[in-house]
Amino acid sequence: MACVKLGSKPDAFQRQGQAWFCTTGLPSDIVVEVGEMSFHLHKFPLLSKSGVLERLIAEASESKEECVIHLPDIPGGAKTFELVAKFCYGVKLELTASNVVYLWCAAGNLEMTEEYGEGNLVSQAETFFNQVVLRNWKDSLRALQTCDDVLPYAEELHIVKRCIESLAAKASTDPNLFGWPVLEHGGPMQSPGGSVLWNGISTGARPKNSSSDWWYEDVTILSLPIYKRLITVMESRGIRWEIVAGSLAFYAQKYLPGLNRRKVSGETSSHLAPLALGSPPSEEDQKILLEEIDRLLPVQKGLVQTKFLFGLLRTAMILKVSPSCISNLEKRIGMQLDQANLEDLLMPSFSYSMETLYNVDCVQRILDHFLAMDQVTGATSPCSVDDGQLIGSPSLAPITMVAKLIDGYLAEVAPDVNLKLQKFQALAAAVPDYARPLDDGLYRAIDIYLKSHPWLVESEREQLCRLMDCQKLSLEACTHAAQNERLPIRIIVQVLFFEQLQLRTSIAGCFLVSDNLDGSRQLRSDLVGSNEGGWASAVKENQVLKVGMDNMRMRVSELEMECSNMRQEIEKLARTKGSSAWGTVSKKLGFKMKSQMCSAQEGSVSNNKNNNHSGNIKVEKLKDRHSKHKRSSSISDKASVSSIVPSK
């Protein structure tokens, strides 16, 4: 730290308890009281340097009592006046970045100007500040920190403003160009060509690789009001928004302990680890800080890490900050929800009034903000799905990622027995249909919810299952759903129907590929002499395709047999209740359009009809469930749940 020594006399001051004495051989003729400390001094050295002390001494000397003056408001208190008194006596005085602001303010308050002596304390402190402190990052920062204790006087002398402007200029400059503190010492260097020259002297040090966040840790020593002013000036000087946002995040992590409970991933810089605190600020101070950070953060998308915003939101809920602050944070997160992960969304409920384990209402609001923003930007448009892959504009990628994220969140919160059906449905239905290329994730969440809420009646189960589109389930999901006893009968029939359609489409594609391969055999036979390896490969591929086709033929046969057996079983059940009941059932189930579902036996795969063992098992299960359901409700209600089987 830079310093300057003033004066040449030895230290003639001695302290005894709460009193200072000047041991010059002459008895003191004046007592200066500063706070609880008394200074027994002499009049002449004081009045010869200070206009204020000259007037006070003159007023005190008029009385016959002991000359005593009081200085209750001197900047810096007794410690600073001790240095001022020593300066008046010509004692050696060391100016540093830590005391120059106190001395300058105290000297200005006591009118220690050139009028009362050449080279007085005001001029010397100002010269040191301009020529030494402002040229160095660390000294400027330290001087600015001391301004908090004497803020009114420092503002009057423009010390705060000049320190802030100096720091802002240096923060936007390469740190290797302006000061010693940014050099990293690693011991003596062997190569003189690689050492750093400072004032023409080889230091044996190399400049460390600096990055834009090199100053984050340093400015955290500043109080919030001064830090805010520094950030404002930095923004006005054109420092990039993402750099300012990084500094705000670092500052918040130091003084908001709740943010450190979850480490922010993806941080590689050593500057991004928050400092350890001796004692955290009070809850009220933390609330003030969090609300100020929210106001200072840039609003542009992507400048602030989503994980950090979620941390602020969790902390805001714990501290019970203003509703407007919480709403602002939810909107910020909603703007970049596609950058979040599942762990971020799993925010516990901090309110006693909420019964659920996780704060589902907050996630609902965040999703609503995202969808509103997505609609405003015009990023949404219909899309199509091919083999589970999204086809359409690349702008749909964010909303597709959000749909996958919400489906994962639903699966995580579904086991909560206190989660109401209405909340689960509202969150699942908020995602547009086109945002989900496949409904496998939604089906998984629904299945978990049904498993955790077995008391749901059949109508509620059907209402919940309407959220998913059976046509958008993969073959694996269809196979699972067809055997899922928790699903309503109507949904299982739908799944079986669309699974059959998918298999037929796949078989048609395989036939097309096979025909193309057969048509190209003659051409390949002409080239067999020069390309025998390619022909062998094609034959092998053809064999693999035929095996796959055989497997799919067997599966289609099984499904068709299931449909046929199911129809027969329902007809038997209907006969026991009368022809009128069966007419209603058959009409609503759509079996009059049986050519769509069960007539494929007449086609190319009719030779596999006898392979129906697994289908009979599924039908028996459905029959048992159907019988149970019949005992609890009327036959008309049962038939109504099957009304969505499509027909040509």
C-alpha cells in the first residue's frame, strides 16, 4: 500500500487511559475533548494550523476557567484527531489509502488550508489522493470503502464520485495495464525476457491471465449504497450487461447465505466462489439487498443464469420479500424457462397454508409467463412428428424443451398425495399440444399420479387420461398402456386401436422397402462381378427386414384376435342385459365399423390367426375389470366411455 511520511520530529505523544499528553517539557494549556478521549495540548501549534481551532481557542480563552474545547463531530473521531494533532506538532505522519479520506475530511472540517500555513494538511491529503490513490485499483477501492464512515464530508469534497469513476474506468480496462495488485507472484523467474517491468524495475513476476470477472471479489467489500452507485456508473460507461450481471450475482452470493445452499453449476472461474462470512446480515438487511439486486439485474434474456434466478426466488420466498419482487423474479425465470432443469423447478412450499410438498402454483405462474412471452415473440406454430422427431421451425425448440421439462416435473410431484387433481390437470394442460412431439412423458406422469391416488373414481381417471393423445404414444408406451390396469377401459381400447394402426403403417413401410430391394436385384446382378460384397450386404439387409416383417405380422394378428375376442365377450355380456342395451353398447363402441379394426385377417397376414394366446389373456383381464365396473355403475355409463373409437 502506498504511503507518504510527513514531518521529521520524534513521536512526543503518550497515552494514559482515556487521555493523550504531549511531552514537550511545557505544561499543556488547553484540553480538546473528542468523544470519550481528552487531548492535553498547547494552543499555539493548533491555532497556527487550523482556522476553526483558532476561533474556538479564542472563545475559550476569554473565560477564566481552564481552556477546554469540544469537537464532537470531527470526521473520523478521536483516532483521526490524534493524527491531526501530531501533524500540528510536526510529528511524522504516514498517509495511506486507509486514512487519507479521514484526514482530508477532518482537515477540511477544521479549515487546515494554505491560509494557515504552507503545505497544510488539506493540500497534502488532496495531493496524495490524486497522485497515488486514484492511480491504483486497490487504493481507490480501500479509500472508497472508508467513505462510508464520513459520507457527508466525503460527498462534499467529491471523494466518493472520483473514486467510483476511477474504479469504473479501471474495471473496463485490461487490469495488466494499470496496477501492481493484479500481478501474480510465483517466485523468481529464470527467464528475464518473461518478467514484468514496473517503473523500470524487473519484478520477476508474470501477469496472470485476467478475465472480465477479475474485479468481482474486490468490490464486495463495499456497502450496498456505494456498490449500487458503482454499478450504475459502470453501466453508463458501456460495460457489457453480462459482466454487470455477474458482479451482482457474486455480491448477492456473499451476503445472501440462502443462495449458497445449492452450488451454481457450470462455473469455472475461481472468482465465482462466494466468500465465507463471519456472521450473515440480518433478515431485514437481506430483504433490502435482494430487492435491490432484483432492481439492478438486467432484464434481457440469458444475461443472468437461470439457476441463480431460481436461488433468488427461493430466498425471496423464505425472507417473505414484497410480492412485486417475487413476481418480477418469476417473470425473469419465465423468459428463459427453456434454460432451466428439473432440479430448479423442485421448489419446496415455504408457506404453512400450502398442503403440497412442492410449490406447484409458482411453477404454474412461471409457465404462464413463458407461454405469454413465447406468444408475443411469435415463436409458436404448428408442427408435425415423424418417428418421434420434431419437424418444423427451429424456433419451436425452446417450447419443446419446456414441455419435456414440465412433463418431468409432473412426474416428480405426482406421488404427492396432497396434490389436487385440478392443479395437476391445469399444469399439464397449460402446455400446448404441438409442443409435445410424443406424449410418453405425460403418460408416465399420469400413470404415477393414478398409482399414488388410487381413490380416484372412474370419471376422474378418464378426465385425467384425456390430457394425453393416444396417437402420440410410442410403441413401447402403447405396449405398457395396453397392459396397465390403472387406466380406464376406454383408454385401453383407444391404445390398442392406435397401436394396431402404427403396426400396419410400419408393415406397409417395410413392404415398400422390400419391393424396392427386389426391383433392384436385376441391376445389381449385372454388377455382381465388380461388387459382390455390396450384393451380399443387400441380401443380409433384406433378410433382416423380412424377419422384422414377420414379427410385426404376428403382432398385428394378435391385436386383431384381441379385438375379435373382445367384441364376442361384450356381445355375450350385452345379451344378458337385452338387445336394447347391446345396441347402445355396440353403437358407442363403434363395432359396426369393425372393418377398420378387425378385418385385417382377410389380408396378407391371415395365416397367423391362431397365435392369440397373449391376446386372450388381455381380454380376460379386461372382462374381469368390465364385470367389476358393471356392478358399480349402469350399463349406459359404461358404454359412454367407449365413444371415441374412430370409424371411417
